[in-house]
Amino acid sequence: MKAFYKLDVGRYAFRDIAEPMIMTPEDVKIQVKYCTICADETKDLGVEDYFSKEQIMGHEMSGIIVELGQAAKEKGFAVGDHVSGVGVLPCGHCRMCRSGREHCCLELKQVTGTLCEYIVWKYTQLIKLPKEIPLRTGCLAEPLTAVLQAMEKADIHFGEYVAIFGGGFTGLMFTQLAKMRGAHQITVIEPLEERRKLALSYGADHVVDPNRSDCQILLSDITDFTGFDKIIETSSSFPALNLAIKSLARGGMLVSFTYYSYYQKTSVNMMQMYLDNLTVCSSFLSSHKLDLAAQMLPKLRCEELITMELPFSQADYAYHLEKEKQHIKIAIKL
């Protein structure tokens, strides 16, 4: 079968590889129908960056079950089901897994990429997609699980001032969910004008260009100079991270929902952090969020954020477009 590989920074190639087979009762073989590209796949931050390694690309997928083991059948899966899932496999027996924190698993495994004709995953990684969700939209269940995990950590309340750094796909998901949670004012900080306009249509009350010299003053003015109760950082911009910390209200929380170069470091004024009761944390992956993601997909404006679709044969071109940030989300049809 055909598979799309990353060879090294900026270099991709199609390869012919053996079609995977069912090996255990928990296995499910899926004919991949769509993949959407995650922005993290194109960062190329060095040897410590997982996505810089040679591998089959893709982890946001949807497809149709073509074969499955007995244990998967007993869990309600069947040939012909439309499914999506997550591309990591927790061990299930470490201290973190036993306490319900599989996203912190001490032996977490990354499974094969999804930009290939067939994959074999465990049923525990999968969710059946509701019939009203198109397969193309179904790919977004994976990134939505991580967004929902971060929303749970941020714990946004009615009446709070919320800022979201970055107006890409995840930023716009957070904007919608913060609105649902009753945020008083939602501000999206985004350098691209077209994305700022889009953020307003998705529920943002204010948008700010971080490249403006008076950006920090504008952010302060929005909250009557009290700061934001909750800030979610999705931009991967180091200056944005530092600005986000400075923009927190007393008792505020910053959730970092992105990653930076292994060698980048920031500093925090610990006196400010102590006296202002600040919380600075991160959110990576998710635990037990697949069912919720499938429920939430029909309630969110997701499909229109896929602004480009390309055939599998043009996967190389799709990844180059992603690196240029010309589209919110790019889908590849297999």
C-alpha cells in the first residue's frame, strides 16, 4: 500500500509498504478516508521534536472499519463503522493510567501515522462517529479531544475575562467553547487580519494584533486594567507567551496549549506569581475525551474551518501549504 513519509526537515516521499494485519483480538483495521494536518507536524524544532523524525505522517484521521478482532466486536464495533481516534496508546497499568490520567502515561506509545491506505489500531483508541458527521469533519475528533482536556483544566466560569493567543484552528475551537461556558469577554490575539475577522465571527468580543506597539495597553484596557482571568496560549510564539503571563489578573490562570523549541526558556517573576496567586500550566493530549468529542463535533462550527481539500497524491503540496499558514485546516482525501 502507499504511505506518505517525512524523511527529514521539509522532505517528504511516498513509499510502498506492507498492508498491516490484524494481530490481536483488540485490533481494528481501518481504511483511511481522510486526514487533516496538525500544525505541530511542520514545526521541525530539532532532534527533540517528535515530528522531525522519519515517519509516516498524519494523526488526525477518519475511516471505515474493514476488519476487527473479537474483543473489538464485543465492544460494539463492526465492519462498516465510521470511526476516528487518537494516535497514542497508554499502557493502562502505570500509576497515571490507574488514576485516570492516561495522557500522563509513563509508557505512552505513539502508533503508526495515518497518511496511508490502511492502519491497524486498538479499539481503545477509537470512537464511532455519529451518522450526521461527515468523514472529513470526523478527522477533527482527535484535536478536539485535546482542546476539551485543556478546557477542563482552564475551568472557565461565567463572567470571566478570557484571552486566546492564536486564531488558528485550536484558537477558534477555544473561542467557541469559552462562549459556551459563559465567558464575559473573549479576546483573540492574532497577527493575521483575516483570522482576526474570523475570530469575531466565531464569538470573540475583541481581537488584537500582537504586532501593534500598544498591544499590551489595548489588552489592559479591555479588562479595565485588571487582567484576564483565563488565558490560553496556542500560538507557539515566545513573545506571546511572555505577554500572556504579564496579562493575567490576580488569581488568573495561563494554560499553554502548544510547544516550543526544547532550547527555548522563559522566566517568571516569582514574587509577582506568588503575590498575585497566578497559575501557569500546560495541557497536552487527553484522557477519556473521545466520547465527548464525538458529542461536541455537531455542536461546533468545525467543517467550515477545513478551508482546503487535496487528494492523497498531493500530500507533499498540502504540507508545504500548511507550513505557509495559508489555511486554517487542510484535509487530505485518500
